[in-house]
Amino acid sequence: MSPFTAELIGTMLLIIFGDGVVANVLLNKSKGQHGGWIVVTAGWAFGVALAIYCVGSVSKGHLNPAVTIALASIGAFDWDLVPFYITAQMAGALLGGVVVWLAYLPHWAVTEDTAAKLGVFCTAPAIRNTTANLLCEILGTAVLLLGVLLIGRPGNLNVRAGWDTGFGPFLVGILVWGIGLSLGGPTGYAINPARDLGPRIAHALLPIAGKGHSDWKYAWIPVLGPILGGVLGAQLFKWLNTSSL
């Protein structure tokens, strides 16, 4: 398996688990309807961990353009590979959205709430405030990158087990769970441009009964915010790692 294929499949799996749990909680007549925020955040956390376990040994399991760009910004990833990784991540996210649409095919027509249908695929703010929404995504992704990089330090993780096959992906899943529980309320914690934009494109293209609009006016926030936050978190880690603190 090539790194491109690994990132595509891994991101697709992430979206299947993540968008799938949202569909289970939001769509009418689903067995998990009204499951609540704990169920949603847990589903995303498990999806992140399992997707990294599936492809981490091949591509390191970025599954997120913000992660890829952030690592490149501190010299931990080759800039020449960034476009290929992001293309794979976007394609995988779009395909994951399509799979979730197929899995819940009978439920779209019986769900009248257009916001709920859109919410299966992408994020939306609880209170629409451009500055606050962008800041929330920046902070959430900064915490993600700082946490991922700190967890992976030799002193914090048994490197003999290996990041790809050891305990690391599980801990990243716990980190994502914590971000969702603590910082996810204002915007739905995209913290991943592909996670939001890929399925949003799927929402726009798929024949979903009564789906409404895809909220493109907001779509730039869960793209730009995570990229800025990812670079911020990575740079903070680099500074902490090289400072005398």
C-alpha cells in the first residue's frame, strides 16, 4: 500500500466512523437517535484511533491536512509530499461521506430537519460569530497538534513498541475525545479541514431528500482555523522542545 492510498483509506474510515455516529444520533428512526454529545465524541475518538492503527505504519496516519501542514512547518515532514497527502485526505473524506449516506439511505427522507442532515456531514457553529468560531477552531487544533507531538516524545511513550503499532494511536483518540468534550461545543470541533470540507462537498453533490443548503459561507472557517491552529501548536511544541524551560 502506498502512503497516498493509506491516507485515502484512513481518512475514509475516520469519516465513516465519525459522520456515521453523528447520523446515528441525529437522523430520525435511527437506533441511536438522541444518543447525545458523549456518544458523538466517543465515536469520533474511536474512529481516529482505529484509522491510525489501520494505516499508521504506512503513512504515519496524518488523516488531516492541518497535521500534514503543521508537521511540514517544523521540518518533520517533506513539503513536496504535502499536496499528495492533502489530495488523498480530501478524496477519502468525500468517499467516507458517501458511504455514510448509503448506510443511512432510508433515514434521509424521514428526517425533516435540514440542519441535522447537514450536521451529519460537516460542522456548524452553535452561535454564529466569525471571530469566535475561527478562534475556537484555531485553539482546538493547536491543542490537537501540541498533544499529538508531546504524546509521541520518547519520554512519554515507549518507543520500543513503536508509534505505529504501540499505544500512540489510542492516546491520540483519547486526545480527540477530550477536545470534543471540552472544546467542541462552540463549533463542533472540525479540527481537520478534510473532515469538514470533503463530506460537505458530498452533501452538496448527493441526492439527499430535502437537504437544504451546504452552508458555504461558513465552510472556510473549519478549513483555515485548523490549518492556523495546527501550525501554532506545532510551533509551540518546537519552541518548548528547544527552549531551556
